[in-house]
Amino acid sequence: MKAFSQSMSDYEAWLAHELQGELVQEGIDEKHRKMREEAFSFLRATYWRWAEVIYNVKPELAEMPQVLSIGDTHLENFGTWRDIEGRLVWGANDFDDAAIMPYGLDLVRLVASAILAQPDKGISGKAMAELILAGYVRGLEHSTPIILERDHPWLRDKLLLSEDEREDFWRKADKRKPGEKPAPGRFVDALRNALPKGSGNFTPVPVLKKGTGSLGRPRFIAYVKEWRGGPVLREAKALVPSAWSLARSSDRVIRTAVIAGGRMRSPDPHFAVTGRILVRRLSPNSRKIEIETDAKTLLNGTMLELMGFEIANCHSDDAAAVAAIHSDLLARGEDWLYEAAQAAAEFTEKEWKDYRISGG
């Protein structure tokens, strides 16, 4: 197995090549800082490493049926948006590393992230694995988008912003300033095409420290303060092939839009991939719960079960794959998910500690 330092160097060289001169070094530096903070952030920042080592950690995972998967699954990869009917929807919302891989990897990575994120060890890793797997099985049997307009009031109450928070959201948008260099033309064009017609001129503003795994990729925001009585906000972010392809596959197809728009999801109509750019709408209705602010909710049993359910929604685009997954699950022992996730979490925590000690 390649040493972590060499692995990171190789990945960042690959990313720079894929971005063709657009790598944001300030973002890479911020990623390195976050990687030193805690094991959960380290996991989020190092999906390429996960793809590279997971079969060394648990070789039997490679034998599972393959399906179009999220890839970089973790506790904070879930949030809200408005669908084409204006309904508030909750689900997975980051598909930058989507690729065809064994179905169990999404589950293992989610459970591993939960094990690493626990601030007080209040719920056991085994219990979290059981909850997530129960939700996943339920989702395979009864896949449906998770709509918050009528159902799941407890989650809706957690995610809707107060008036003060909404005001703060738009105040922050007002304060964003253009970068020292103009945005590349492809981002300007993508943002212009994503804004509503007649929204007027805008100046793309770079976003340097948002996210974790995607730090280093150029990302820009277009803010229109007034369009038909109110503000409008769009984001454009560079896409590259999934890091899974770097480690495990020659398939370099970007499948971000395919999985986001799957038949068992109700996507944001403003979430779109144009070339190698992802554009989406930003608003107070697009929100996720973060470990730092509400770990208790993220690690709640009902929430973990719902995350498993949503992974099944993402995996259910292919009925034949669902049948194969069912058969595979029946053949596995009851603790397979916990055992794999615990091993992955322990490996990640060790690499994080080594990285922190080395000074990054």
C-alpha cells in the first residue's frame, strides 16, 4: 500500500492536471488545515484515499454487486432543496464522486463517518450500523423521495431557518466581494445560463473555503440582489472525474447529474451539470445539518435510519441491481456492516493521527 504522503501528493497532482491550471492553492491549504482538526474532517477531505485503501481494509467488499453510488458518503452529505413543485425535499446532495462501485461502500463509509464523528460515544457503532442498514433495506423495498411538506415534521422543524437566520443568509451574500482575478469564462457562462432571464449583470465571486473534499476546485457565486422583487443566488463549481476512477476504474464518466436525477428522487430543477461544471441554486431553503452545530440530531437513531433509506433511493435507479443487492444482503452475516465500518474508521483514525503528528 502506498504511503499516505505519496498518495496525497499523487492525488493533488492528478487534480491539478484535471483542472488544467485552475487549481485553487488556497483551497488546498485550507483542506490540509481541516484534515489536521479531527478524524471526521480527515475522512471527508480524503475520499481519494478511501477509494485507494478500502479493499485493503476489507477485501470482501469488492465482491458485492455494483451499482451507481454516491461515493463520498458521510453524515454531512445530506440537505434540503425545493423540487419542481416547490416542495421542500431532504436527501443526499453531493454527488461529485458518484461512480459505479459495490453498493456496500456507501453504507460502510456513512457508518464509518458516524463512528468518527461521535463526540461522546453516546450510541454504539454497532447500533448505528443496524439503524442505517435497516433504513437501507426499507428503502430498497419502498423507495420514495423524502418530502418534508407533509411528512417528517421533526426534520422539517430542524431544517427551516428562523427569520433572523434567513436575514443573516442574505446579509452574508451582500458582503461577498469579487476576487482579484476575473472568473474564467466557462464559469461566467455557466452562471449566466443558470440565472433567470432578465436578471441583469453580475460579477462572479470566488468561494475559497466552502466544503471539505472539494477544496482546491474553483467555485464561484453569482448574486443578483433584485430580480422580480427579491434576491437570486447561483453557484458554479468545477467537476472532475470521481476519485474512484483514479484508484479503481478506468471509467472517467462524470455521473453527478445521473444519480442526482434518479427515478426515486425529486431533484432540484436548478441542479445541473454543463460540461465539467455543476451549477445549482443557493437559498435559505438549501440547508444541511452539520456536526459542529447539531451532532445530536445527526446521530439520532431516526436520522441515521433515514440516511440509510436515502442511500437506497440513490441505488434504486436500476431495478436489476436492487434485486442483486437483496440477494447479496441475505447471504451476509448480521454484523458485516459494523465490522467493515469499524475497521475503516480505525484505519482512518490512525492515518489522521499520523498525519497530524507529522505536521501535514
